[in-house]
Amino acid sequence: MLKIDSTLTAKELLPAVEEVFELSAKKIDRLEHRWRPDAGAPVFTVKGKYTARGWTEWTQGFQFGSAILQFDATEDAAFLELGRTATVDRMASHVSHIGVHDHGFNNVSTYGNLLRLAQEGRIAPNPWERNFYELALKLSGAVQAARWTQLTPELGYVYSFNGPHSLFCDTIRSMRALAISHQLGHCLMGERDARISLLARMLQHAETTSRYNVYFGKGRDASDVRGRVAHESIFNLNDGSYRCPSTQQGYSPFSTWTRGQSWILCGYAEQLEFLASRPNEEFTQFGDKNKILSRFEETALAAADFWLDQTPTDGIPYWDTGAPGLSKLKHYLDRPADPFNAFEPVDSSAAVIAAQGLLRLGNYLRGKGQTKIGRTYYLAGLTIAKHLFAEPYLSKDAKHEGLILHSVYHRPNGWDYIPPGAKVPCGESSMWGDYHARELALILLREATGKPYYTFFRQP
């Protein structure tokens, strides 16, 4: 169970955050000078060096988005130029990519961050450049929304790269692409010029995910523990019926792959910020806005409470709550996670994603006047950040290209590197973990220094 440090503040973590960005600059430079674009997108490190892993190029946006975040934090224009140039040169294919559910990862991390900086006045005014970013984001949201399975008139989802029968829990994070496109006034055009609302598809996807991928402890089945998350839901497309939970990267459909759980926590918390910013009249055709917000809150709270209860005391989880080796780690929830244990790997990348979700959820609830409970989640996010931004998780080795250590990618496939003398993967980094660590650090940096809240949903 997470042991929350109730004395923490963002200002107290400022020295650690500054060190994160000092190290981050060196990591980005080192990778940039070594990486060949024809190698594909860097995914995770092996012996301290980033490598590609062909599946989909879902981490490309994190690579270039990291440079943009580095500029945001430090005002170093060289990183802005790197991120901006790479976005223009390398990201167009991701905008039109019809084969993946990853638009919220790739395109919001690049075009989205650049547009956000333009809206904040951090990039010199250039109407054509801003229009370019807006057009990319409008199209990305629409292309993502077109990858659609309609189950009933009220339910549907953006399907995973496994096919139309498959709903992944992590796709909730890609709903930010639909949200931004909608905010920019765009919609998806269908047959006979039918206008398809991106807000409607985002809401339907979120409800389908809540109903089938997230558990609420209401006796749905034998594994129905409140806040538990199934990585994948499988549907019979002949009649639209739900068939079973599944997983690609977790241990089993009946345990919780912790990175998938963190995507739920972060995705719903961020979407609450978006929905709260929209005018009430936009929700008339979908029902009462407050009921929609309550459903998102219910989902985010369930995921947050599970995280607080089912992670070690430092808030950094093992890769799956049902991983068989955990039975050999006696009382593992009553002490900090041990990335060097001999039985099961931890996943720091899940922790950085969840920490951001806890901060956003806490801030949202405090903004609603729910000060006490909001502060609990906010402090939980700070506590996890404190542990992540220090050894043994913060990578201070100048030769290691990763920023946050002890991330794992695909344990069932055996893709992750196990160093000599170890029995489980440890000591390596992932592109999504490093990117989200920079996002987490940027949230704290902005708060500690009195700068605007880090969000994509501020009105222009």
C-alpha cells in the first residue's frame, strides 16, 4: 500500500525536477547524435542503448515530443528546433495512419505540444505555423475516430491494432486526440457528408471502456475487484456482444497489468479536465453533463484507489498484480518495490503515468471543492514522483540513454533485457516512460515556479 508523504509540495521537489531536466538534456542529445532515422522508432534500452522493436511505431512521438518538453522546461531553443524539425520531417505519416490506435501518443506529443506552446505565446507568432499544427491535430483526431467499431447506438470504441473485435484499455489515452480535434472545431465526415461528432465518439469509447475494461466491485464476475483493469476486451462482431477479457502484455486476463491500469487512471483524469472545460450545451444530445462527469470520476477514482491499495509503499508497481513470482516476495506491498529482486520485474513507466493521473485527478477534485480527497490523490502523485526522481530509478549514468530506469515493455514475449547475474529484467528504460517522466516533471516545475498549468485543453 502506498505510504503517502503528507508534507510534500511541488516546491520541495523542485531541486529533483531541475536535476531531471539537467539529465534529460544529455540523454536527448546522446540519442539524437547516435540514432539513425531508418532504424525506426526507439522503443526501449538494451544495455543502456535505445533499440527499435517492430510492432508499430507508437513511440516516435515520444522521441520528438521529449525535445519539445525539454524546451518548455529550460527555454533551450536547440531542443525546440530539434522537436519542431523532426515533427515536420517525420510525423506526417502518423497523422494519416489508419492502422493504429496510438494517435494520442504520437501526434499530441508532437503537434499538440507545439500548438500548446504557440497558444501560450512561447513560440514566436507565425499564423501559418500555427495553422499547420492545428490542421495536423484536426486530421489526427478524425483519422483516429474513423478506426471505429459500433456495438449499439450508445456504445462503440476505437479498436486496437488487433482488429475490430479488440478494445485496449490504453486507447483511452488516445482520446486526447479526439478531444483536441473537437476543441479545434473539427468533426469526422462520413458517407453522404454525414457529420460525425468526435466528442460523441470519445464519450462512447470512454463508456465502453469503463463498462468492460474496468471493474467496480459489483459482482460482475469472480475477478471483479474495484479498480482492477483488463488490458483488452473481446467482442463478437456478429451481434456486438461482449465475450471475454484478454491481455497482450499482462500476465492474465484476470489480473491487472499495471501499465494498462495507469493508462486508465491518467486517461480518465485528463479527460475530466477536458470535459469540465466544455460548455454545457455541447452535452445536450448525450445527456446531462454532470452525469457524464460523474461516470468519468467513478472510473478514475476506482483506478486511483486500486493503485493506492495495490502498489508497494513507494507507489512503484510490479508489472502485473497477478504475476506468479509475487507469491515469493513476502509482504511485498508493505515495503518499497525492489527492482533487483529475483522473481518479478517492477515497471517504473507505469508509475510515471499513474503519478500524472493522480496529480490531475487531485487537482480536478480540489477545483470542485473536494479539498480533502483531492489533496490525498495529489499528495500520492507527489510521493511517487519523489521516489521516481531519485536513485535507483533516476538514471545518472552519462553512458545510459534512458532517463528513468527499471521499465519493462513486454514480459510475456520476453523482449526485455535481463542483465548478467539477474533473473528478471531491470536497469533499462522505455521511450514512453522517459517521455511521461518529463511530462510529470513539467507539471511540477510549472506549479513550483508559478507558471500556467500544463494542459492541452486551455482555450485559445
